[in-house]
Amino acid sequence: MTALPGIALDAWRAQGHELRFGPHAIRYWTAGEAAAEPLLLIHGFPTASWDWHRLWQPLAQQYRLIACDMLGFGYSAKPRGHAYSLLEQADLQQALLAHLGETRRLHVLAHDYGDSVAQELLARHQDGRIQLASCVFLNGGLFPETHYPVLTQKLLLGPLGPLLGRLFSRRTLAQNFAKVFGPHTPPSEAELDAFWALIAHNDGPKVMHRLIRYILDRRANRARWVAAMQETTVPMRVIDGAVDPISGAHMVARYRELIEQPDTVLLDGIGHYPQTEAPELVLAHYLEFHQRLETAACSAAPC
């Protein structure tokens, strides 16, 4: 399979645009033909939308891509005293869509923290507040009972969180990523440099203890989000790195218990960041999912 070269971080940053979300500056990106079906990509914690850089150009050949660095992440504002929440991040996604004038049925591709934002959007779809066409989840804590955070995440959530955040460094990041990436697909030193640059921008480590409260948001919203996933007719797929200790094969097993006719793909030997560890596989499984949707649509009505 042909390797996907991706986009250098400096070039990625230069392609971005700015949106005001209340008093906050949000960095966002678009690509692809305006007439193509819209695809919203939602990144995870603690990184940013550059996570999608290896999939960006291939997906832009078929979709109108939309992505932002959420509040507190990447090149967006990181207000120090802010009460961050997953519901507000879903509000941000809808504000971005409104800013772009995008009102069509929306495909969603999400990862990690972004999975929870996607779950909230799915619940809002059920409430008639947004229209989704499909939703694909990469590794993430879809169910609090199967989310196994690393020690650093647990400590950030505790009373020492503010201090730990200030001490968080590239070295800490490398140590944590070594635990969650696949054994044969670790990030390169250049990738670690880029991930760290995104986290460190605008004193990001100083708000990590506030961002980590998403774990509590997941617990509070579990019933509503799981009910939405069980009741929706929106096509869903999980593409998951199987050896991820946070939300790997054990999370997929729980998904298969809770979701009727589950569509899941396990990537052997891949960890928590499949879009950077095995982007070719993620792309292939994502496009196959959409091809199946198109085939089903054409069988129901002439294309």
C-alpha cells in the first residue's frame, strides 16, 4: 500500500484560518471541493487537528473537509481560567459549520476526545439540532467503563493536576506516547516535536488539568450518548487500534455488546493513534465504509 506522506506542521499552520468563538480565536482548516459532501474531522486530547495530516489530502479528493483545533488545543486560544466542557466543544463545531455556511448532512470522523464530541453531535442529531450522514470513531472512550486512562491523565484530574500540567514536557509526552502507540509504530522524533509544539503553543500545559475534566463529562453524559448510539439510524463504524491500552480491543468488545449490528474494524498491532500509525489502513477502511453506504443508497433508489 502506498505510504501517505502527510503535511509538515509549518505548512499545515499556514493553511489555517481564524474564527471568533465568543472572545476566543479558533484556528480551522478546510480543503476539497465546496460541492463535495462535507466531512468534519474532530481531533483528540492532548493534540490537535494536525493529527489528520496524513489523511487530509487523500480525503480532500472526495470530500469537503472541515476541522478546527478545539478550544484549549493546538493553535486555538487556551484561556487559563476557563471551564472547558465537551458540550461547549460541540457548540464550537456547530459554530464553525455556521461560519462556513455548511447546512448539509454531515459526515463525521473523530478520535479520542473527539469521539465524545461526536457522540454529543449524534445525540443532537437525534434531537433534530444537526443532521449527520455518518459517524466513524477511531480509538476513544466511547464508554467510561472501558476507558483506561494512563497515570498522567489520572493525576491531572486530581488535586496535583495544576502542578503536573505545568511540569508536563516533551519528555513526559514521549514517555506517555510510548505506552499507547503500537510496539512497531511509535512516533518519530519529528512527529513528537510537532505534537509537543502543538501542546506547548500558548502555554497549553497550564490548561491541561482543566481540559482533562472531559473524563467527568463522559461519565455525566454516558446514558444520553449511549442511548443515541443505540437508537440512531445514522451509519456508524469503529476503526480501532487493537493494542491501545486506553481504548483498544476491550472497548470494541464493549461496543459489540451494546450496539446492535456493530460495524467494527480492529487493526492488529496498532495503538491509540491509528491515523498516524497506520493511515493507509484507516483510509482504506474509511473509504470502504462510505462505498458500502453509497451502494446501499443506490440499491434503495437509482443513482
